[in-house]
Amino acid sequence: MPCPQSRCDKIVLGFRKTTGGPPLSSHESGHRHLKAARKSAVETPVELGMGRAFGAFIAHSLLATVGCFVGAFTIGFMVAGLIALWSSGPGNIVDRAVDSWFFRYCVDNPYFLLPIFFSFCLGSIVFRFSKHSSAAWAWVLPGTILLLNILPSMSDRSGQGIIQNYFGRDCGSNECLDQLLFTAPFYTSVAYSLGWLSRRWLSAR
């Protein structure tokens, strides 16, 4: 195990005094410290910076999908609930909120208008706290997942069927779940990245 620099200097100085050699000069001591600093810099792992970049990318991707989706649906359901309080119809308030025009056209599939708007605003706000460029690529992971789910069905379905499955309103129960799990996160992540980029563009002007 290598000894600390100051201890090594003392050992060398004591050896030179014992043998009658010249003392350790300041130039030699500085040279030793410089070599130690260079060695420490070389031994600093480059993977540390890559790990931080990857962590920032995952954090932005989760915020642009799960975070935006949960936040937007919570706000949308609260607004739809208020609308349901003033409306009359069968079922409880939860059923009336889900069946309201606001929830069906602004929150739910296939448009996801409120989640997209919420994600764009959140991306622009996040720019104030995180300038890391991985936010501009938050759509890559959700887009890849969506593409990997579309490609296997291209051999079994027509183009019109794929559009209805992942992007249309005339979807069945399982297909609508695909829109919720794969299409909506892609929409929100694109909006998140655009919001972050627009804020960066405005700040650079």
C-alpha cells in the first residue's frame, strides 16, 4: 500500500539525514505532490460523469411520463368532479366525473390534452432547476417502448387498425389500455421536452 505523501517525504528526509545525503528540496517535494495530484486525477473514474448523466436522463424520463401523468390526471379528475357536482345524472359522483365532457375530451384518450399541456408547463418550469440537456431527450425511452409495441402488430393488423389501437377513439378495452400505458407517456414526454427546450430558447435570447 503506498504511503501518504507527507509520510514518504519524512522517510526520505530521515534516510538522507542518516546517510548524510542532502535534505529534501522544496522542488522535489512539490514535484512529488504534483505527481500525486496527477495520479489522483487519472484515477478519477470517467464513468462517474456518465452515471450522473444517465441518472439525470432516467429522472427526466420518469418525471415526463409518470409524474406528468399522475399530476395531470389528478387535476383533471378534480375539475371533472367539480363539474359533476353541478350536473345531474345516474350514478355516483365518480361515475359522473369520468363520464363528463371535460374528462372524456380533455383528460382521457385519445387526445390527452390536459396531460400534454401539463407536461409542457412542467418542462418549462423544470428548466429553472435543471439545465441538464437530458431533459431534451426525455421522449426517447417512451418513444422506443411505444415503437416496440407497434412493430409486432404490424404483421397482424392493417395500418388503420394500428392507428385505432394506439391513436384512435374507436378502441376496445384492451386497446384503450395500450393508449394509456404506451401512447400517453410518449405524448407527455414529447411535450415535456418541448417545454424545456422552449424555456432554454427563450433564456438564450
